[in-house]
Amino acid sequence: MKNYIFLFILFLYSFYFSSTIKAQKYFGGDASMLPTYEKQGNIYYTEKGKAMPFLDMVKESGWNTIRVRLFVEPQYAPQAHQDEGVIQDLAYIIPFCQQIQDKGMDIMLDFHYSDTWADPGKQFIPKSWLKASKDALADSVYNYTKRSLITLKNNGITPKFIQVGNEITFGMLWPAGKVNPLENDNWDYLTQYIRSGSKACREICPQSKIIIHTEHAQQLKTTLSYYNHLKEYGVDYDIIGLSYYPMWHGSIPHLRRVLNALSDQYPDKKIMITETAFYYSHQKDQWAKSANQYGQYYSITPKGQAKFTRKLITMLNKQHNVIGVFWWFPEENESKYPVLKGWINRGLFDNNNGKALPAFYEFIKYKKNLP
């Protein structure tokens, strides 16, 4: 009888433990420029002025995952893009990923499949792949993904999550893999490229979760159509990843409707906000045309950034199918030694003094377990 009781207790414990693990959520940021900021000697401070290494501060605050981007050969990127932070090749990210893992945090690896920024306005084929045919590009994706992951594993690095492409609503490797989500042309090529990347991920990192990352959340019809095409073509992935910036993708209530629709239509897929951010300033901002550009929802101030963050996190904490949120470029810190030609001012530290902004403390209110 005692043995039965012991086994029953063990079963309950195992069930509870496995359920807790499955319910875990992930949050952090794309801090791909951190090694450069640290090398330059920039220092991060809490809001009260205590100096702390960035990874120590975010780990202590509950972050559990760092997103790291990877370009094919960033030395071929335009100089203007390199000045904006296009510098991450394997040699750059290996020691950084080792540092992240040594802190006990997970890694989200973001394959750009380009020598430079891959985003809604550009998805350039890497220079070394330019002579490949449309069909052969699938082999390029597969071989490059496989080779990169093997190199990482040989250095003791296994990503928890892998993005096969960055912001690929309109495809990747343009013009070969360019698509319109609302039309049916060219999906055989795009999905062939995605499947090639996913295949390499499954072979080399079978325990890693694959993310397909899109950036058109402002248009629900477009977003649903995109993932419908992936289903039609049998693309293998685990997580729907969305970019969400209020200045481009609409209000938080609109995002909630998008998340609900995706959860209803794809209950087998988890969802992450793989990129989010909002301005706290336009100081030395090379893109802003006016002092309050993009301020239609929240003021371009530290308080406005904090208000956005508070409302976003409050909404996401109520979403049962959303398992993660990541701030883009939280580590920007131009306070001591400049790194960028122009400031972006969407990070979580003040460019003037390196102190954590109020939004940093709103962001860490993201709950670690599902509601």
C-alpha cells in the first residue's frame, strides 16, 4: 500500500513539474550590439545609479532569453548599415552566446539570410549566393544553416529558439523568394527556402523551437493569409513570431485582436512578440523629422515609453497562447563612448547617462508563467 501511495505522489509531482515547465514563458531582448558597447567601455546603471554589467542586470530582473542576430557576411553590407549595427557574423556571436549561456539564459538565434538588414523593405541575397539559381538557393539556405548550427554546437552553443528568416511577410532572398501574402504567386519558392532552413534546424538542433517571424500585424488579413500559405505548403515550424511597434503596427487593442485571431486559427502554434520597442526621445535621431514623430499613441518621453510598455505587458499577460516578448535593441547606450552614427532612442537605457529607463521596470512585469 505504501508503494502505491509513493508512486501516486511521484506521479502528481511529475505531472506538476512537467506542467510548470510547459507553462514557462520567455522574455528578454535582442541585445546583439552588447559586445560592442561593452568593448567601447559604456557602463549600464540601475535607475538609482548602481553600475552593473548588462547581462547581470537583466538576469537579476528576470530575463531568461537573449535574441542574437546573424548575418551571412556582414563585411559586404553597405557602410551605412554597418554603422547601424550590421556586424554580427559567427566570429562575433560565438563568444557572446557563450557568455549568455554562462549566465544561465537561453538564446534565440535570428538568421537574417542576408549580408545586411533583412526587413519589410529589403531582403537582399547574400553576395556569395548571387550566382545560385532560384532552385539552388534552397541548397544555399540549407547548407549555410546547417554549417552555422554545427559551428555553434562545436562551441558548446545550442539555441533554444531559431528564427528561419527575419521579418519575412513578403518573403526572403528577393527577388527569388518574394511574395505577396494576399496572392498565390511564388510561394513554392519561398516555402522551399523556409523548409530548407527548418530541415537543417531539425537535423542539427532537434530540441530547438523554430520561429517564423513576420512584421505586418497592422493588417490582420495579410497576417492570417501568410500563415495560411505556410500551412497549405506544409512548412515545419513551432512558433508564430510577430514584430510589434505601435508607430507602425497599430494600437495595443488592435494587436490583441490579431493575437486572438491567430490563437483561434492556429491553436497548435504558440505566439511570441519577437520584436517590440517605442521611443523615449528623438535626440540625435537621424530619422525623425519632427520632435514628436510617431507620438500619436504615446508621448515621445520616458513617461510615454513607460506607459506604452505598461499597457503592452498588461495585455500580453492575459494572452494564453503568447509565450514570449522581446525588446529590440534594449542595450543602446551612447552615454560615454559613441557606437552609432545616429541615436535610435528606443532602448531601455538613457543614451545620456546609461541609466535604466522607467520602461525597463515596466517590462519586467511580464509574468513568467502562462495565465
